[in-house]
Amino acid sequence: MFKKHEIYKIDKYNMLTVEVQGKTLIVREISDQWGEECHTFVSRPEMLHWAENRFKRASYEGREEERDAIIAAFKSV
């Protein structure tokens, strides 16, 4: 059984989850604009580096709490 972590879920079409499959981390990003994207990482630091680049602080000006919550959810995986 794989452990699944929900990073955020706005609705059925906008969500981001992380599945832990042994040593492999699979990030599934579902969006109503782009469909589903799947990213596979072999280490937690690699996933955190991707998350820091994907959710840049400059993109969340005025919504820093939202970004901090997303990064904290990644760190708790």
C-alpha cells in the first residue's frame, strides 16, 4: 500500500498530491488548464528543490501564507 499525501486541493480539477512508493516520491499535479502532470523523484531533497522552484516566492507576493503552507506540506512528507 502506498502512502498518499495531499498538498493542496481546491476542487476535483485543481490539486497536488504526493505518493510515497518505497524510496520513490511521485508528485501528481492536476489542473483544469494543463491536465495531469506527474513528476518522479528518487529523494526527498530533490522533491523539495523542485517545490521551491515550482512555488517561487515572487509568484506569491501578497499570498505568502499560502506558499508557506504548500512548502510546509512538502516538508512534512
